[in-house]
Amino acid sequence: MTQANNPLHGIKLEALLTDLVDHYGWEELGRRIDIRCFNHDPSIKSSLKFLRKTQWAREKVERLYLKMIGEPIPAHLRGDAGRPIESTQPKRNTNDKAEKTSISGVNQHIWGKSDD
């Protein structure tokens, strides 16, 4: 797989994080990405340890970095990768009696029958 279209290719996580801290500071970084390693006794070392283990947090940091440097966000970091594109067709009417019955039937064994 080629990395030609990856704007983060060749940028180490430590350099990326250092640039973010230099630009925003720990307080603003913690406000923008609310994770403990940014808000409580922050350091590059502890943040790197957490970000290397936690993919969702790393993706948020990478997304913020790309916004900071003005690069486009790749699909895998936008959060919409793998999701179907919204249809242009009108949405189905959800007032359908059959659908209400199936929704109200959820957990009937726990809550008893509904009085619809």
C-alpha cells in the first residue's frame, strides 16, 4: 500500500504532538480533545504512551493536527469511512403500525406488554 496520499506519512507521533502542544498549549489541547493525559499532569511521554495504545484518541489528535496545518482530512480520519452515503430519496414514514409494534415489542419479556 502506498502512502503518497497520506498527509501524515513520515511524521512521527512525537513530532506531531510536540507541534500541537507548541501551537495550542496543554490547556487548549485538553479542551479540544478531552482526554486525561492532556488534562491531568500532562507530558509528552505519558501522552505518547496513551496515544500509541488508544486508536480513537490518536485519530482525534491526527485530525486536529491536520486541521492546524491546513491539510485535508482523509476519509479514515473523518469518521465517515465505511458508512453509506445518505440517500437522496425521502425518508420512510415511521408512523407505520407494523414498525410501532416491532419497536414496542422490545424487551416485552422484561416490561410486560404495552398498552398501545
